[in-house]
Amino acid sequence: MPTQPVRLDFLLSSTRHSRPFAADAHYVPDGQPKPVVVFVHGFKGFKDWGHFNALAEWFARQGFAFVKLNLSHNGLVVGGTGDLEDLEAFGQNNFSLELDDIGTLLDYLESAGSVVPATEINFSRLALIGHSRGGGLVLLKAAEDSRVTAVVTWAGINNINPGWTDALMQQWQQQGVYHVENSRTKQQLPLYYQIVEDYHSNRLRLDIPHNVRRHLPKPLLVVHGDQDETVSVQRAHELKTWKPDAELLVLPGVTHNFGGGHPWHSTNVPAEALQAAEATVAFLRREL
């Protein structure tokens, strides 16, 4: 009986845009249908960032099929360097595109053409995990997609609009672009004004507080470090007030990336991320 996880890499294509985007699945090929966990990376992130592959292997050994994707406009290129390099695509990204990319992955996994054997997955037991901005995305996708059974946020945002000021909006609209620095690579990453236009055009779909309150009856686990330097732990407490039956786990001494960094040269999951992973598995075993 196999005990070691395998990794299947595959490409996705969307009807909404022309960019192929990559995904992978990790599972132990034992012929038993497993709960499916889809992991969504955050802003300036990607599926092979840091310790995410070690995390995928760990989840596979716990009896899950762990699937992660590169959101199509995250700046990576299929067959490229494996890091952010297509800054034009990065600038053309928006939240609606990302939600649709997750939907494309779910459609693919459910289809007869999926490279992941149907004998290895139980798609009726489907959970989404999102880190940082990905946490906000999985909340929205779970609210709009009935296939999702449970949802978990790790250091997740709880609002698509990150406090854009009137002054910034005016300058952004006039110039058409706003740049943010990637602290890891020192790249100046463009954000074109279309992300704001998309937000206003899809306001209800992208309203996390509204959707969590009104359209998320599914089990929710909120995991956050109390030393998060990027997304305040207050965001986690607010999520709990919007959905009182959510489970909230605040990890003392833990920062935004749960002990990880990029590149990550160990096959082990960082201790802080392992805390989040163990709590997540316990939650999913109860709820899926």
C-alpha cells in the first residue's frame, strides 16, 4: 500500500482570459477517496512560495488531497523563473479574476478530464484554505459556491478595500497606476486603476462582511497570529463577530507568514505553520 505522497502538476485555462495558470495536487495514491483541500495564496504570493510544498506533503500524509494554484495574474509565467516576473499581468489582476480562477480549478477537479483520479478524491468533502489576501478570497468563494463544505483562513484579510483614501484614489485615477514595493525582491509592482473599477462594479460579490454575515452558513475556522505585522489580529476578531459560530484560534507569538520565508530549503513545515495546520486538520476532520 503506498504511503508516500505523489505530486501531479497541471495547467488550467479560463474562459475569462487567455493566461494559462498552473496548479498541483499532492496525495497518497492508495485508491481511497480523500477530502479535498484547496489552498489559495495571498498578495505577492504563489503556490510554490516558501514552505507551501512541505505543507502540501504534510496534509497529504494526513489523508487529504491537497491542491494549490497560482492565481492567473499573480505575476508568474508558466515555464518561467518560478517567481514574480510578469509585472504587466500583476497590474491587471483584480479580485473578480481571482474568484473566477478558483472556480475554474474547482470545475476542473470535478470534471472527467482532471488528471487527479476520481478514485482518489471525494469532491463532496471540499474545503478551502486561504492565506492573507487568499483568506478573503476563500470566504467570498465559499459564500457563492455550494460545492464548498468548509472554509479556513490563515492570517486572512476581512475587507477587499484596504482603506483606500480619497487622496490616493484621486491620484491613482489620474495616473492610472499605483506602485507597491515587494519587500522581498525590491520590485516596484504596478496596480492599475482597473482593480478599483472592478471592485465598484462587483461591490456585492466582493463585500466580505456582508457575505460572511448573510451567505456563509458553512463551518469556518479563523487562524491568526497575535504578532501579525501585515494583517492585524483584530481582523480575525471582527470575523468572529460577523459569524459567531466560527472557531477562532489566535496563536501567541506568531507573525504573518507563520514562520516561513522564501526560499525555504527545508522539507519540514515551520513550527508556527504546523500549529495552524494541526488545528486545521482537527477542524476539517470534524466538519468534512
